[in-house]
Amino acid sequence: MYPRFLRSILLLIFYILVGQLSAQLLRSNLPIVVINTGNQYIPDDQKIDVEMKIIDPATYYQTEKDEANVYTGKVGIELRGSSSQSFPKKAYSFETRDAQGEDKDVSIFGWPEESDYILYPSYHEKSLMHNVLAMELFRSMGFYASRTQFVEVLIDQNYMGVYVVMEKIKRSKGRVDIAKLEPEEIAGDEVTGGYIVKIDKQTGSQSGGWLSNYPSLSTFPKNIFFQYHYPEDGAFQQRAYIKDYVSSFESSLKSPFYKDADKGYRKWINVESFIYYWILNEVSRNVDGYRLSTFLYKDKDSKGGKLTIGPPWDFDIAFGNADYCNGQSYQGFSWQFNTICPEDGYQLPFWWDKLLQDSFFLDSLSKVYDYQRKEGSLRKEFIFSLIDSMSYELQEAQVRNFKKWNILGQYVWPNPSPIPSSWQGEVQELKNWIGERLIWLDNNLPRNKTPITEVVKTQFRLKFNQNDGRYTIGIQQPFPNNLNCRLIDINGRIMSQSQIWIENTAKEIPLSDIFPSLQSPMGIFFLELTIADHRETLKIIQI
């Protein structure tokens, strides 16, 4: 038996050692991403093989020592970003891989299977929420935006803070859902899609691009550079096609007939996407909006392939978090950046000035905005509920993050003054700014008509004409929208799909106009109809 004083000393040493061990463990309510590089340097623009595990058990808390249940295995990882690479908290791009080092599609956090993801640091955005909030708002309005998940990250046992795992923008069934463009598809309908292009800084790996034929509207005009994003190494005919298509859209905007429904810009673009993209960038007062991290995509003509803008990306210096070019102000418009900062090297294309001169675009825009403010995702209480939910989720992890990165109350480019001294202050400042911004937009939104006072709910009705045996779809909607239609057989197979623009708030359309090339089959079928975030499935019986 040890003497009592010796047992006391041994117990004290034991508890000290246990306490030190516990202090080294990351215990979090967030998923934990553990990266083991083998002490390799993570470079820019060249992925290296490392081991990764992601832990997110059903229990509320977990540590990095727990078994991985989201992902475990090899990934390729590299630095990403442009100006953000100057910050000590780095952004990363990673690709899940198999044992042979080839990319491998996996599902993480229940998302659709893919291999490419982003670890977003939100270093100079101290609420840690901007990107997640923007993506949530766009999805809640019925459009795809990258799925997001707050996590805490360790690299080689070093705690790196709170990150956001995000889906990388790419062509994929669960992401930008357009046709895969094969190298041999160089003619006819095959060459018409799918494509992704972007307006952005020319950093990182490049796949080439072209300069617009039309300069920006500015006292220091610049020609916008469009970059090929997908396919990365398209055939000459494919690159020529998408360049000509975008150029034709721009030429239609420059023509005297640009407002005409058949001859003008509406022939070339998905108007709905431009409306919602404008709204997101203006609600957030995104100082980089429209001119950087701006993606556009196009599907095949047979799939309704008009030029669509989005998905949105990079909102760290939105929501008032920019001390230049009026980015901190809740007043003014982001689309007027060329007038506010005409000497900046990255400018907006001339499109938005022209679109906002068209009464059709203005009326559609104002109706969408008014609806979303009254009934949809732009209600202040809805936005604040998202922020409150994220605040609860981040409450504990943010303490560790800002212990690692001691920047609260300090200037980090491009934080505007005054700078809140606490994370709670940053969150409240975000709420205050959004509240003021929504009031300003309500009073200053460009419009031709007065705001709507009565909101019409979206509804579909299926009518059958006994005389000719044909179906007609009755549609009621609050504002002009794209109608997406899919005809599905009883086994779940998609027989045909279509997208058409419905300009009227009330309209009846024969089913044969929606699927003009489809011969009427016999049997039981399901018609899936989608307008924005409203979806219904109707049964059709053909005998």
C-alpha cells in the first residue's frame, strides 16, 4: 500500500495528465474534419495525396479521436483562392480519391455523390455566416446553390478553426444538372450543351476563354473576359458554339429590337435566373457581384437550353463587409459598380443596364421581389431565423476559432468601421445591416408599377376534354416564371421534359404544346410541374 500522501501525489499527477490530454482533444458539436498530410506542404494548383476523415456521429458531441462515419480515406488537396491566399487561415480544395489515387464519387453529409469539395475559411468575414446564408437564401427561392456544412478542421493535429465544406461548382446530376458534353458531340443538337462559363479573375488553372465584343458601360470601359469552365478541354467546335451563343445574346441586347419577345434577349436567356440572381446580389449588396465569381451555364436546346446565370458564389465581402466602392453601405446598388468605381480592373458587363431599361424585365423583377418579401425567403423574420439557427450551431466553435485567430475587434481587409469587438457583435451587426438594406430596397427597387398588394398563390389544374381526348394545364402564378415539366411513366422513367416561359399570371396550355414532339402514349403517367419552389405531380390516364 502506498502511503496516503504518495497516493495523493499520484492522483494529482494522473488528473493533470488527463486534463492535459482532454485539453488537446477537440470536442465539438460540429462535424470534425481531420487531415493528415504526413507533414507535407499543401501547394497551390497541384493537389497532393493526404488522408482525411470526417466525423459526425449522431451524438451531440464528438472528438477527433472518434471513428469516422462520414468519410475516411485518401483525398487530393491544394490551396485555392486569389486574394484570400494572403490570409493565414487558408482555403482548400479537395478531391476524394480511391486507393489508386483516382477521383472517387462519394456522398458526404447526405449530399449527392461527387468527388470535388471546398473548405472555405471565412477568415475576414467574422460572423462566419455570409456564404452559408447566401446559399441558403438562393436554394430557398427554388434554385441550386452549393450545399454547405459548418465544420472544425485539424491539419496534422493542428487546430485550424471553423470552416465551411461546400460543393464545388461543376457539371453533375446533383449540382449544375446539365448534359455531359462528350468530345465527339460537335454538331446538331449535341453541340448545344452543356456548358459552364464564368466571369472571374484569371488565377489558378485556366482553360482559356474570349473577350466580349462589347465593352462595359463606364468612363474607363473594359471588355469582359469569359472563361471556359466546362468542358475544360472542349473541342474547337464546342468552344466556338458557346462563344457564338453568348455573343448572340449580347448582340441581341445591343439591337434596337432588344425588348422584343421573339427577336430580343429573351430568345437567348433564362430570364427567371437573371431576376433571382439580381435579387440575391442586391439584397446582399455584393460588391463583387456580377463581375467576379459569376457563373453561367447552358443545357442542350432539346432540354430548353437557354443561357442561365448562376450558381452564386463567394459572398464573404457581401452584406456590408467591404470598405471600398460603397460596399459597406446598405444604400445603393451593386449593379452600378462601374459608375461607383470606374477605374477598377474588373467591371460588370453592360447587360444589367439594358435589362433594367426593359419594362417587361422591371415588372417581372418587382413582382418576384414583392412576392419574396411578403410570402417568401426575403421576409426579415425568415432571414433572421436562418441567422439565429446558425448562431446556435456556431456558439461553441466560434470561441475556439477566434482563440486560434485572434482578430475580433481588429481590422482585416476589407472590414469597414466600426469593427465589432465580439463575435456576438458581428452577428448583431449582420442583422442590423440586413434590416436596413431590406427597407432601402423596398423604397428604391427599380419598377414600372406599384408594389403588389395581394399575393397570388401558384396553382396547377389538370383538365380533360372529352371531345378530343386531350389534356390542358391551367396555371395560376404570382408573376412571370419558367414552368419546368417532366412526364414520368409508372416505373419512374422520364419520358420527356420541357421548360417554357409563362408570362401571364393566369394561363391555360394544352399538354401537346408542352411536349410537341411526344406521341400520346397509352396508360397511366405522372406530370411533374415546377414553378420556382412550388412543385406538384398530377396523374394522367390515357386510354
